[in-house]
Amino acid sequence: MKRLLAAMIAVLMIFSVICAWSDGQTDTADMAPDAEAAVMEGISAERGSSALSTELRSPADMALPSEISAEEESAVLSVRPNAVYECYSMDGTYTDDIGNMYFYSYHIPQLNADSEDAAAINAELREQFASKVEHHLVIMSHGTSLTLYNVAWNAYWNGSQIFLLVSAVEPNDIIDYFAAGYDFEKNCRVTKEILLEQLGISEEDYLLNLREKVGIAFENQFIFLRKTNVYYDLLHRSISDENLENATLYLDGDGSLVAIVKIYTGAGAGWYYGLITPYAYG
């Protein structure tokens, strides 16, 4: 019975992916807003269109920023106590008009630095996350169901460099990510080029290694589609130069290089963000 049930689930998954692919779905920018997000004008359905893959790094394997202890957060900030502040810091419970109760936690970091690069990073953080929080505060004032539950962040230090990782958790385990690095001594953003140079990695080697790791992650996730046209189309898009070159890089707490990369699925949102480690140093 269990084998029959598993087989039926696999068939349904394959059918869902093939149907979505055949409809020509490519990216969240082409998707209509979902029903809940459309309740409030101005909430974009394409924001937060990434899901955390259990084959890559699941919550069981990697604590999300909201899950770090107070001691860990204190240790992170003790390097430069005033390096980061929050433009939003709120936690609470909310019950909508139909009786659904939610716990929400909204924390959005800002760099405490006086430079154009720091100002740009702070503006990007506010644009991507503060606008969402503000919309959902309006939603709560109207008694409407929440679609944004958690915005949280973590900070990783590498000498004078700080790397911020911010996540926003929405329904169905959809997770939107933002990462940026900043050097407090040089007062500049830590770009991909700077990061690769200081690690002694060439652009060519980086892309080759990242392509291999993304391919492995894709195969582990979608092995049931192997040898189908759908499989090779989604794989090609996931490991394409265009996709890999748009990855965001940061150094994690172990000093490992992590890339936030789109993994194309052909179903649901059309893709999710994978946290891929092309170079591990910890």
C-alpha cells in the first residue's frame, strides 16, 4: 500500500511539472498575483517567489536567521557592536477576521556606516523587505489574512567585512533571500569580484565549480524526471551562464563561499532559491 501511494504521489508531481512547463511558464515576473496578495493594492506576487530546497539546505540542516540564539547574536555583533541597527523590529500575534491566528516577526537590518555603498545596501534592504512589512501592517489593520510571517537576518564577520543574510518567510515555505557584504575599513561593498580575488578564485573556476554544484543539487531534487525533455530544459536554465552570473555571493559563519542561485522547477513559482556552496573552507 505504501509503495502504491508513493508511486501515485510521484506521478502527480511529474504531471504537475510537465503541465506547468508546457504552459510556457518561465519566471515569476510573468505570473499573476496570488489571491491573498491581491487583497491589498501594491503587494507584488513576484516578491518572495523562492523556496528553500530540502535537498540543498533545509531548516534541519541550517538554522534560519530567526533561529539563532541571543548568545550567538551577541557574539556576532560584539566584533563591531554598533555596526548594524534595525529599521523594523517587531514581534507579535495577530488574529484575522475569520479567526486565524498568526505569529509574526519582522526584523530588518541597516548598516551603520556613512558611505554611498552602505546607503545603497540599506536602500535595497528597505525596498525589498520594508515595503512588504508596511503592506502587511496595513493588512493587519484591515483584518485580512497574513501572507508574510517572518523577516529575519544574520551577520557573518570576516575581519573588517560583514556579510548580511536576510530571509522573508511566506506561505508554503516560500523564502526570499537577500545577501550583501560590506567592508567597514575600506567603506565599500564587497562585490563578487572583490570576494573572488581575496579568495584566490578565478571567475572561470568559480563558474565551473558553481555549475557542477548546481547540477548535482538539481539532479538530487528532480531525479524522477531524468531522461525527459522537461528535465533537460530545466537543468539547462538552472546551470546557464545567465543564471549563474546573477547569483549573489556571501561568506557564511564557517568562512565558506555561498551562492544564492535560482533552481528552475517548471511548477509553482517556476523556480526557488538554492543556497549552494561552491567552495567550503570551514
